[in-house]
Amino acid sequence: MKLGVNSVLFSGYDLQTAIEYIKFSGYDGLELSSIVGMVEHLTDTAGDHELNEIRKVVDEAGLELYCVEAATNILVPENRERTKRVFERAAKLGIPMVTTGSAGKSDDEETTEASIRAIEELAQAASDVGIRYALKLHYGQSIYNTKTALRLMDEVKHPGLGLNFDATHVGRVGDNPVEAIGALHKYIIHTHIRDTFIEQLKIAAPEFQTAGRGTVPLKAVVDKMIETGYEGATVLEIIGAKDYKLPEVVAIAAESRGYLSRLFEEAKEKREELQI
């Protein structure tokens, strides 16, 4: 099990503070936020000195770097160029992948086709610098559910491309997240996890994104991940906590870690019992 936190949870704090408390909360690693308008713990203009400082702080904490989230509208050419610069910096840091959504509009063929072309371009750009591009299924965007994800992977057969699965996105659009994992597992290279009230389209407040406080079937999701042999990182991604006090943010991280680690332990025990 590789359990981490997206640093966007600590969007009101600097990266060193985020790393200190991610480590304190018991996680194995983190995902760097490079999201314009939320927090850029990794910028697209970071020079070698800044990258070395990031690497030093992470290494001193004994953590791993799993991914960079660079959410943006990839249909805008300038945003794709920024994403490519993030790819370059991720590669220099030894981070294996970068994730974004597809942009576009759900069930709109014109923007879906444009998204697929942009994704193909970015998959090649990621591959060119030795990393992978993890496309996140995202509510409201072109690639948002099982059907559209399967279409993407059928049309873009590129080794640099994989999927970033988040049960809260597919679940809110009517897909069963457990069944979605079963259908998509061979393409999933990264996972975001959190809670929310899955019957509502709007994501809940950060305290209800805390694992175990919402209605996402997290136990069934984790069981299915283990059953299908998922071995990538699972990253807690909680948005909206920028104005939260540091003890509140740390409580969200620590409580979620305790809940999720137990789910993974139980899922592995269950699988081992079935194999006996």
C-alpha cells in the first residue's frame, strides 16, 4: 500500500509545512499540487535550485513523490504548454506521472474529440521526458465516466497514457464506482480518494471529504482495488481547505489516514484468506 496526500489539502500553507504534517499524519508520500488558482507548491517555472530544495525536504522527511496534479483546461494551447513545463519539472524531481482532467464538456462530441486530441498530444509530451500522463475522470468534463474513459483508451493507444481514478467523480454521475474499477482496472495507474455525499453533485465541505464521514462506498472501492491487483499510489485529495486552520487540516489528514489504512489492511487480509 502506498498512501499519500495531495498537497492541495494544505493550500493555505507552504510546502515545507505540508510535508512536515503529511509525514506526522503517517503517510508514505505525497502528490504535489501545481494548480493555478488553488495552490502551486510546484510551479511551471521552478528552476533547478527550487527543485533541489523540494527534493531535499521530501527526502529528509522520508517521503515519496507519487504524482503532480496540474489541473487546467487543456483545450487552451497555452495551458497545454504550461502542462508540458510541469512534465519537465516532474521528470527532474523523479516523479513518475502528472495528472489533469480532460477539460471539455460531458456528452458534447465536439469538445470530446478536441479533448482526445489534446490528451494524445500530452501523452506524447509526457513520454518524451520519461514520465506518464494520468488522465483523471472528472465530473462535467469530456472524459467523466466508464464509457468515455474506455473510448479514450481505445482511441489513444499510447504507452504514456493511463487513468487516474476517483470514485467521487464517477459515482456522482451515476456509475457504480466498484463496477467502474472492474471495467477500467487495466488502465488505472493512479488513484485519488476521499469521501463526500455521493448522491449530491456538489462536493461536500472538507470535513465531509474526510474518509469515513460521507457516503462514498470506500470499503467496497478499496476491496475492488485490491481484488484487481492495483499496486499504484492512493492519494487523499481534499479541496476547499485553504482557509482552514492548520490543526483542522492536520486532523482531516490524520483521521483519513487511519480510516483508509485500516480499509487497505482488511482488504488485503480478505484477499489472502481467499487465496488459502
